[in-house]
Amino acid sequence: MTPASPSTRRLALLLAGLAMFGPFSIDTIFPAFLLLGDRMRVDQVAVQQTISVYLLFYGLMSLAHGPLSDAFGRRRVIIGGLVLFIGASIGCALSRDMTTLLVFRALQGVTAGVGVIVGRAVIRDLYHGADAQRLMSQVSMIFGVAPAIAPIIGGCDWPLIFWFLVLFGVLLLLATGKWLPETHPVEARTPLSMRELLRSYLRMGSNPRLLRLAAAGAFNFSGIFLYIASAPVFVMQHLKLGEGGFAWLFIPTIGGMTVGSFLSGRMAGRIVAQRQIAIGFGLCAVSALLNFGYVVSVPQIELPWAVLPIFLGGVGMALIFPILALAVLDMYPHQRGLASSMQMFIQLMINTVVAGVVSPMLSAKPLHLALGYAGFFAIGASFWYWERHCERRRDALTPIE
């Protein structure tokens, strides 16, 4: 930890807040889907594109946030992203047709990833090893409040949702200006060159180890995200709840992630990272089996049994995430921002496909959602155990001095 850095607690709160404004932009709009469709006079498929467009541009721009922070500093890039996000949110609030709304949703997506992507690099700039894992777990635990609060905010008239995001962005901008130090000194910065940037991304994108680690985390998260993306159908049609019922999905989901993040922080430095990940994937497997077993055993899913397995999946996912994220950053100590961007790009592109393609295909039936949930966990685990196999083979080939 550098002398100029703020207290760990304040830094965790600030970085969690910066990570929140991306998910807030997704989760707050779900309860307003029906009202938004009526006001804009479009069907729910068109309304769903407010998520898909947002995620697409979120993912594309995620490739730029990290390199920009490597070149110009973490603090400056975060502040610039917040200013643009505030402007985009004002545009969303004032939109009166779907085309205009989608344009400003795209602009929100362009800026919303700056907090979480650059924030991860800030953590790794300041801390190492178990300390970095603890802080990332703390950030994840606090960050979990966002999706739990989001449905309550989303119950308002839809322009108020975006005015809330404007207010939240302004508060974050003020807090960042006051409390976030510059953790990437001038002498450590890398000049921004499109040729070198492309070369670096090609190098990272062709690195099998990075791809395995990133895919393990991204597909594992997609199991949870499938239910988040399918929330309007799952809550209103399958659970037969009203617009105020989204908390029944989001609170257990995020509650599990919060518990997992707390446990991850406690395990840091006490349990070998590989064992913690194995425990996390084990919990995800149990969650998937319980979820599938419940869905096939009843004619109509009901609370709380329909969401309890997702709670357990959230615990497992949160045990896995910090270790995989830090492992990717540690592969490129001089380009942490770039590595964070690459990892986030992979995750967001998969999330975009989940929201725009997989969710509409599977959300019609609880059984299909349960199968998709299990499938994503299985794919994530497969990538991780593939990486473990490659790691053991590398160790066996390394000569002992």
C-alpha cells in the first residue's frame, strides 16, 4: 500500500461505488419494462434491446478503459468516464422515443465500465497477494448492495430511474475527486499507440492461459447472469409476482454473492487459492443440481425454493471471482489496465450473448433456465480444470534447480 493511498475501508467503499453504476444501469430498468414499452409503444422484445445495446457498447469500450488508464493515469480516466456517464443518463431521462433512448443507452454503455475496470487496476497497483484478494472481496461485498436496491428504484416511473443515475454519478464524481489518489505514476505509464495497443491485444487474445482464466470466470458468472437477464419473465410470469417482486430474485442472488465475498476475504492467505476455487465450483455444482431437481419435481415453482439454489450459486461464484481476476492482472504487471480491459471484454461479450440470445431462448420455461444455469457453470468449471491440467504439465516440464 502506498503512503498516498486512503484508508482501506474508504477505498473499498469508493471502488465499490464506482463498480455499482454499471450494474445499476442494467438492474434498475427491469421493473420498468412494461411501463417503458407502453410509453414508447413498442413490444417487450424491443425493450429488451435497452439491455443488449447497453451491454454491447459496454463490452466494446471496455477494451479502451484500461489502456487509457495505463497511458493517462487511473484517476483522470475514471473522472472523465463519470462525466460522460452523467451526460448519457440525462439524455436517457429526456428521451421520448425508443431510438433516442437506445442511442443514449449505448453512450451509457461506453462509459459505465470505467469504474470496475480501472478500479481493479487500482487495487492491484496498491496491494499484492492476500491483501489484494481481501480488498477485492470487500469491494465485491459492498458492490452487492446495488442489485438489491436496484428493483426498489426501478419501481419508479422510468425517467426517474435515469435521474437517479444522474444523482448517483454526481456523488461518485465528487467522491472520486476528493478521495481517489493517482495510483499509476507518470514514470510507470505506457504511451498510447494504436499500433502497440493492437499488438498487445493480439498478444493477450492469443494467450491460452489468459483466455482459459477469463473464460472460467465469465462462463461461471453467466449462470447467475442468465437469471438476471431473464428477471422480467422469471419474476412476473414464472413466479407470478408483480413489478415489486424483483427483490425476491435479486436479494437472494446478491446475498449469496455478498456472503461469498465475505468468506473469500476471510480465506485470503489462509487457504490455497486453488482449493478456494475448487470449493466455489463445488458449491455451484450443488446449486445447479438442487435447482434442476426442484424445477422438475413441481408443476409450479414457488418462493423461496425457486431462488434458494441461486443464493448458493452466488456464494460459489464470489469465492471464484477475485482469484481469477487477480491471476489475469498478475500476468501483465506493466499493463494491468489493459489486462483488466481484456478480461472484462471477454465477460461482457459473453453477457451480451446471454442477454440478447440465450435469455430469450430459454426464459420461456423454468426447466430451460435451470438447464442453462447448470450448463454455464459446467463450461466455467471445464475451463478452470483445463487450466489446472496445463499448469500441472508446465510444472512437470520445469527443471528443478
